[in-house]
Amino acid sequence: MSKDRNDTRLDRRSFLKGAAATGAVVAATGARIAAAAEAPADAAKPATKPAAPKLPSETFITNPGSDFMADVLKTIGLQYVAINPASGFRSLQESIINYSGNRNPEIITCLHEETATHMAQGYAKAAGKPMGVMVHGTVGLQHASMALYNAWVDRVPMMMFASNGIDATTRRPGVETIHSAQDPAAMVREFVKWDDQPASLQHFAESAVRAYRITMTAPMEPVMICLDMELQEHPIPNAGKLRIPQVTRLSQPQGDSSALREAAKLLVAAEKPVIVADRACRSQQGVNLMVELAEALGAPVVNNGWRMNFPNTHDLDVSFLRQTMLRDADLVLLLEVNDPWGNLNSFSDPYKTYRPVIKPGTKVITISMQDVYHKSNYQDFQRFMPADLAIGGDTEASLPDLIEAVKRATTGERKAAFAERIKAVAKMHRDMKSRDKERAALGWDASPVSTARLAAEMWNVIKNEKWALPVSDRIPWARRLWPVTEYYQMLGGSGAAGVGGNGPIALGAALANKDKGILTVHFQPDGDLMYAPGLLWTAAYHKIPILMLMHNNRGYHQEIMHVQRMAALHNRPQATARIGTEITNPDIDFAKLAQSMGVWAEGPVTDPAKVGPALKRAMAEVKEGRPALIDVVCQGR
């Protein structure tokens, strides 16, 4: 649908009001010329050069409200703002370009609002701070909503600005009114942390500073501010009275000290404690604290992979032995785990039966902000799971006190027991790693290419680089085979598993990593890319270095398996499961698709021996600061 503020017959990108006024003057001049042409010949006078039409001085707006808004965005520290250009924020876009020099924030041009929003999601996870997103009215916000929900479930900070026409008497008729709403945020209020619709420029400044503080306080989630079009475009009234509040951040909420001491006593006394972490860390400091806690207890750690919480090279890492470890545990510590019930129970599909993984009497301790900011409609908070000790607080902020309490409660006897436990867990860790390597070698020369070989070939190319795989849940072999020691290296998935987000999330992280000298790589699913392939153009246009390796299994493979499962349950043929789920006949040529948008690309590669050389050629492009894509036809999983 068009997003123009003009009549539906016009192009969606509206002319500025000044340009419209210029057109009126030119039209009047043209009318005079036409009248002269129709006059009798004898009425003609010697030709003189007509004076250039001049606009009256009152036509110009030298101090639009959008200039002040741009100052606010700079003050709160937004480095980038992703947009799909539209007339609803035309004045603010122009102010960012010409008044602010397109710096802080710099505009990132996207070809879809989902791409813009997902880029901000990936950027926030890699940069540790929010990125701005501007969307146009009702239609732009609807486009962005799925990505916004992904970001909400993924618990990332984001500042979204949605344009709107508040005053019905100043809206242009037609599309501008269609794209306005009485309460735009109503569409997404269940999955933003806070929203506002400022009625003045001072109100906007205070709302923006408040929104920044809210989005950066755990649990970190998106916030939204509506941008009134008239507020942007009108001259600033009483400019000398406007003030931008000081930008400050709240200290992250820490768990209650007495509760942390109680948790420490239970942990020290436990014979077989297990630590499970989802989004416990948001920095390398958090990872270091996790290591300190695990070593202080000699406790095994299961990292679920939604963030990088614990080095997979550490002897206490047993991430891929979760059920084995939980089955024998006498105490489980869940750190910012989004689905405690799902972690501690096994569930059979499609029969909908479950059984507890942990044995009766196993104590459960949680440290989380999950209960602090629930909404009632969307069920991202998962099924309720009771705990013996539930501590409300940010995990990373609470770890120092918990570690100190553990050390104080540990006697020499318990310290010796912990040392023995570390030896036992270390053996389990080494055995786990050995089995992973053996399994990865299976089907090494198979075609379509195995996903294990895909991960191994990528590792051979990046192993001497400072690398990041920001979307790290697409091919589990990377987490199993690659040594992951730094927080920035693997940051989880899309959040709500909304398809179409993986590519732009990785691209947003690559934008953040570009300034840090970190090489970004990405396994890109084929169906996911086709939701919004315009992200390739954005990567090329903004020269964002990223190496994309297609996981091209020519289908929505998970859905193929779902249909196969239903066919088996219904005692019907499974061979037909690809109807409605495959992406073939015709096959998509992703290399040509990428090349058409300015991205260096090769493929499709079907010979596994050719994957490595192709990746090396792609790496040369990425090191020159450009995006590259290799299309490899792969196995389903």
C-alpha cells in the first residue's frame, strides 16, 4: 500500500511544502505565458527576459520542529536510525540529513520496515545499546510489527518512532488520513515496554529521554514514540524555552541480598547442582562472572544459547547434555531462563504428554526479571513453573553478590568436594566434544552438503580472525564445533522465531561490528531470505561487511518434518510432505539475486569440495569492507 501523504494518484514520496509553494508560483507564471500566447499578434511587445519567480519570505521555515527533534536524537546517543523512507517523517528525515549532516544518527536505508526493525534488533545485541527505527503511520507500523515482536521476545533495547497525524483538521485528505490513527501504539502495545504520543516539542524531548532510560533497564525491551507530522513541520515556538533533559541510566535492578545469601547456602550444600542460563549475560563481564560462579561451586553449566553466557571450551560446559545433567541434579539454578517449565519437563508431540526431567525433591532457584514486566495477551512468558526460591533481579547485576556469598559459605571440606566434581564434569565435557567431532565427520563428502561440513568449512576460513556469528541458532554445529569464548561471538536467534528476521538481524549486528573491527559471518536460510531479500541491497549500499553462507535446503524444512509427522500419525503417505513446503521447481538462484543488488556472490555450490575455496574468495571481498554471499545447496538439517 502506498504510504504517501498526498492524494492516492501521486507518488508515495511527497514533495516538501516549500516545493509545493514553488510549484504554485511556477504554475502562475506558466498561466501568464499561456495567456500571452493567445493574445493578438499586434498586442505583442518586445521580448524581455522574464524575472525568475521568487518565493515570499514567509514560505520558508528556517526553524522546523524536526530540527529540535534531531538534536534530541543526537543527545540520547542514537548512532543510526533505520528507515523505509516515507512522508510521515519527511521533515525529520530532512533535518537529520541537512541540519545534522546525517551523523548521530546516520540514516540506514532499508527496503522494508521489517528489515529496518530487525536490523535494530541485531545492532542492539552486538552494540549493547539501542538503534533508532522510523516507520510510517499505520501501514509502516503494521509492516514492522512482526519484527518488533521478535525483538520483544528477544529482550533487546530499541527506540521506534512511528509517524502520525494527530489533528484531523491539518491532515491532507486521502492517504494521509488513512495512514493516521487515534492511537497508533494500540497495534503493538502488548509487545512494547512503553509508548507515548508527545503533544509538544518539550514533551517529545522528555519522552525520548524517558524512553531511552526505560529501554536500557532490565528487562530490556523496545519502546515507541509517535511523531506528530505537524509537530515536525511547524516552526519551533519559543525556541529559547526548550530544554533537553539530562540523559541518565538507572542502575540495573539487583536481587535481594538476603535471598542471594539463601541461594548461596543451598548451592554450596548441593551435591549435584546444575546451572542453566538463557539470557543471563549482556557483556563479557557477565561471562566472566558466570565462569567465576561455576568454578566457585564446581557446578556444570548448560548454556541454552539465547546469548553467549559461558565459554564452550570450559571444562564445566555441558550445554548439549542438558537432560542428562538435569536428571541427576539435586538443585537447579535457572538464570534468566525464559521457559523454566520447558527446561525441566520433557514434552511429547503430537500426543501432548509430559513428564518431569528432574527427580522429585530437586530444588529450583530462579534469578530473573521475567516476572517484572509481563503483558497478558501474548504468551511469551511460557507455562508457569514453581520454584523453591524465586529471586527478582537482573542476573548480571546480581552475580557479584551471589559469588561473594558462595565463597563465604564454602568450607574447606566443600571446596575439596567441588574440586572432585570439577574433574568428573570435565571428563563429561571432553567426551561430549569428542562425540561431536565424530558425528560431524559423518557424510563429509555427501551432496547436498551436510550442515556439519558447512560449519567446519566456515570455521577454517575465520579461525584466525576476530569473528562473530551473531545469529547462532541456525546451524547447531557451529556452537558444537567452534571454540566460543567471547560474548560478542554468538548472540542467539530471532527471539520469537518469526521467519524473515535472521538476515537483517545479522546485518544489524554487522553494522555494529563494523566499527569494532569484528568480522561478521552468517548462515542464511533460504526461506528466511525470501521474506525480505532487499536486505542485500542495504548491505551493498551501506558497505556493511558480512559473509553470508546460504543454508539452501530448497524448502521450509521444519514444516516438511511437521507434515511428515502428521502423515505418519494419520497413517498416510509421507512422500507428499513437500507439497506446500518446498522451494524448488524453479530453484532460486541466490547468487544472481545477490549480484543484482550489488553483493559479490557465487553459487549454487553442490560439490562439498568447492565450498572452502568459494568461502576464501568471499572472505577477500569482506575484508575489503563489502558484503559477500555463497549459495550452497545443503541437507535439511
